[in-house]
Amino acid sequence: MTLQCIEIARAAALLGGRYLGREMLFRCPRHDDQHPSLSINPEKNCWLCGPCGKSGNAWDLAAFISGLHPDNRKAVSSWLRDHGLLNGKNSWEFICDYVYRNENGDPLFRVKRYKTQIGKTFVQERADGSGWIGGEGCMQGVKLLPYRLPEWKDSKMVCVVEGEKDVDHLWSIGIPATCNPGGAGKWRADFNSLFTGKEVTIFPDNDEPGERHARDVARNLMPIANRVGIVTLPGLPEKGDVSDWIQAGGTYDQLIQHMQKGSPYEKTPYISMRQKNEPTVLSWPVLAPEALYGLPGDIVRAIDPYTEADPASVLIHVLAAFGNIIGSSAHAAVQNDLHPARIFAVVIGESSKGRKGTSWSTPREIFSRIDGKWSEGRVRCGLSSGEGLIYHVRDELRKTVPVKRGGRIIDYEEEIVDSGEPDKRLFCIESEFSNMLKIMGREGNSLSGVIRQAWDSGNLSTLTRNNPIHSTGAHVSIIGHTTKDELIRCLSATEQSNGFGNRFLWLLAKRSKALPHGAALPPEILNSLTEQMERAVILARNAGRIVRNTPANEMWETIYFPLSEGQPGLAGGLLNRAEAQVLRLSLIYALMDCSNVIRIEHLQAATAVWDYCDASVRYVFGTKTGNQCADRIIDALQESADGSLTDDEIGRLFGGHRTREKDLALDILLRVGKVTKESKQTKGRPLTVWKSA
């Protein structure tokens, strides 16, 4: 039976033990805690210490509490026995080791498998000449490759499974196989090229993480491999794998038959299912796993244990910041319109507790390490006017002045009045986005129009006589933070309908977990993510025009109509730039993947992000039309006993006045199918009755 973190905490008599959400909080014995800082998730059987950032499984917790190193197996086992949690003399039984080698057969590292009384566990060690080096940090700088690479690299067919044991079992019956180090969820994009032109079959473990891992591997390999299929073996027990199937009597011939019957994975790619006529379900949106493809997903998953921020919020900050830091050179094109990697987004919290601001903390550190000048000089806040925005990306300003000699003008020359801003990148973080909306509502304020220019072409100007300031080729990205109530209150009807609103991606966010003391990302993880991001940034800055490959074009043709079809109501007004937003998002995913084409997995990721934005808008604005009178009528109809009101009763909602606005609102509701109208005969004039559709 697997030992639980909760059992260790109780055996160690840790103080606290109160629930906060899905986690239990204890006072950490390794710190002078005044308040609980050690959180344990009983469902996932993992833990995290807020002050120092240490985390892990039950064995790691026992080592942490006892002050021992996890690799000191005898000492940790002794501590567990002393606390009544282990029985027997030897708690770690060595089973085998799995050696990972490079293409030439040279050992790189190995994974040692042990059987313990708290379940199975693994220890990694790197090769060092004639020996092996283990311990904390031993894998830093080691090149990771798939298992048994030299044996299958020249094979036309290879199977991908979740663990090394499964790989060895497949080889034992004559099937070439491999896996990535680390298990489910740890596939790396740099493995993909090794599978070029191969026939790949993926056998998932029979559980949700295994199935998700199989889909992730398939999406990575589809553009590279000749064929990719996922085969679910029949008769597997829950959490069973291909090893269980073979040990139950499965043979080479039977496995080949299952592989041949399987359909190629590309037949069923992820496609947005949010259609115009789909019923509105006002539930909190769910971010599809496809959105966490590649480096953006790696960053979100790495940050998640150390932040209370919503993964969707962290993701959009990463995508927007990357799109800005690389500049406007990389772009996709639609006819003569260029779409660079710049996006605008607003993160919406139900309240001030949505942890919107913390979403930027770790991404900011990653990007500041890559380009300090950008993080110090090109990340700004406080947008208040169009002229102010233009000033920060302004062109050089010259004026013609006379050249005089002896009091006479003999010529004219140009002199530089303002040297301008040579760096056209600007990343705006507006933590009080509602204040910006209020300022835009003031008479004469030009900010809305300039923001729309910034999203479209980057050529910014205002029609002012005394201020000729302008900007050419500006690359502005905006991230806003607001609450649901503030957004509904401050987003004016003008901004809803003039194209300002649909240039933004709108995402809901809420606190993902409680971390009373917080923790920084471990340096080795931060360094690895920074290295990957820096490589992507360098390549993207020189990328130029990016186009879709053939499979991605086929998917684009499938989703283009539902994306481009106009939708009614306020939600529709904020979503009616879907195809352009998905195009830009897919461009960013491709660039972060160091790809010179947009592949199907990039388009799938972009569509998944858009689906989340679509669901967020519908959750926030529901059935609102954007017309205040119409929305008031809908609310009154829903509150009425039978869902109906007469024409006179609707008129009394407006005090018997505003007849023209009332009639216009009813006409809007009738056209979009939100109400029905019927006439009832009475002794006098006919009675008009309106009902909710």
C-alpha cells in the first residue's frame, strides 16, 4: 500500500492540519512558522513548503521533515520505521536500471528502479566516465533523449509507451519501442525530429494521465512522422499498461493486428466546437490541454506548483510577452494585411482575489533575463491618452528651419527636434484596466482609436493641429486586469461596438490554490526555461513571414467558417474577430516552437485558447445584447412569473417614457430570437404579449 503524505505529517505530529480548498496546511518543522506554510494535497499525494519551495512525494516529505537527503535511503527508512510507517529490514529493493544512451551508444544517464513499502520509486544518475553520479542536481546540463535510441533510430516503425519497463517488454517480443524520461507529461519537442518519416504507434496507460500523454506525443509527432496512431489495448485493468497486456498472454502477432486496425491520429484533430448556435452554458470555462502545447505549456506546468495564479492567466501573459519581445519582423499574412505576433488580452477575476497580478511574476523574471533593456525600458503601465501612447513609440521629429546669412535667408535645412524612440516595442500591463476604460469615455480622449491602430497596423497618429506626433511600425501589446463587475460597469456601448472590444482576448481567472508563503521557482527549472525561451526569441526575431503547412491549412479550412461567422448580442460583438485572433495565436505558438511553419498542433493550441476566451465572454456577459433597454427587458421577462410581459408592462419599466428606445430594443430582441411576440384579442384593442424565447 502506498504511503501517504498525510500519514507522514500526522506521524510527525505536525501542528495545524486545517483544510484550505483541496489542501491541508501544517506548520513546517524546518522553519519558525507562526502560520502554517507546509501544504499537502491528499488527492495528488504531494506537498509543498512555501518558504523554501521544496516539494515532492511522500518519501521526499519524510526526508524533508527528518532533515535527511532523499538519497540517504537507510536513514530515511529508519526514520519511517521509528514512526511506525515501515516494516521490514530493507525498505528499498533494487529492481533494475535503465540506461539512456546517445545515437552512438554512449551512456548519458540511467534511471534506477526500486520497490519500496511506499510503492515504486526511481532515482536518476548521470554518467561520468567510468561511473555514475547521483544526488540533488546531478542531471543539470545532461542532454535528454528517448530510451534505447541507438536500437530503433534506423527502424521504420517504433512504438511509444509511458515507461522503460513497457519498452523492455515490447522489445522482448520483437517490437521496437521507446519512451521519454520522466514518464507521462514530460515529452519534449526536441525529441520530434528523431521520428521523421517513421510509422509511430502509441500505447497509452489505462488512466487519464496516460491518455493525455498519448495525445500530447501524437500532436508533437504528426507533422514529422509518416503515420501516427494511438492504440488502446483491450482488457487492460484500470491503470494497466502494455506490460500487463503482454504478461497476460498478449503476443507479437496480436499486437501487430491491433496496430494495423488502428486509425491514424490526424483523422481526429482538436477542432473548436463552439459554434454560433451552440446553447449558452454559463459555467466556468475549462482550458483544454491542447492550449498547453510546447514551450508555453512547459512554462505553465513548471510554474503551477509555485503560484496561486490561474494557469490560463499565466499562459496569456507568456504568449503576449513573447509576441512583444521578439518585435514585428515575424508575421503571418492575409492578402495584403500583415499579422505580427502582437495580441491584446484582459484577465478577468470574479473579484480582487483572482490572483491576476501574480500571473506575470515568474514570466517577467524569465523575459528580463533574456532582454534586460526590454524589461526595464519597454514594459510600461498607465495608459491614459492616445498621445501618451504614441509618445512612447514616437518617430523622429524634424522641422525645416531657414539658413540665414547677413540677415537674409539663403537656404533651408532640416533639424531634429525630437530624436524619437528607436525601440518600437511597448508592453503595457494595465492592472486597473477599468480605470483605462473610464478615461476613454471622457470627451475628446483619443486612446480608443490609437489602441485600435496599434492592433491593426502599428502606424499611430491623431488628428491634432498642434501636436504632430506620430509613430510608424509600432509594436504594442497590452495586458489588462479587471474584475467581472468593473468590466460590465465600465465597458461602454461604444467600445463594445466600435471594434475596440473584439481586438482583445478576454479570459476568466481565479486563484488556483492557496500558498500562504509562496515560493520561487527552483533555479535549475528557471534556468532551463530561460534557455529554451532565449533560443525561441533569437530565432523568432529573424523569422519573417510564417505560413501554414498543408495539414494546418486543411484544419483552417474546417474551422474558418464557424470562426468568421458573425454572432449577435454583446458577446458576439466581443468575439467577432475570431479568425484574426486565432491566426496570431497560432503564429506565436509556432515561433515559440522554433518552427518556420504553422503546424496543426500550433493551430490546435490557438483554437483551444480561443475556446477558453469564447467561454469566458459568454460566462461574463451571458445573454446581454449590449443594448441597455433590451437587457433590462430580458431581465424583467426572466423575473416575471410566467416569463411574459404585455406591451404596457414593458412601457412602465421606463416610466412610460423612452417609447422609441423601447421599440428599438424589442425589435433587436425579436431579430436575434430572444423574445417572441403574440397578439391576444380582448373586448377592447388587441393586447400585445412578449415572452422569453
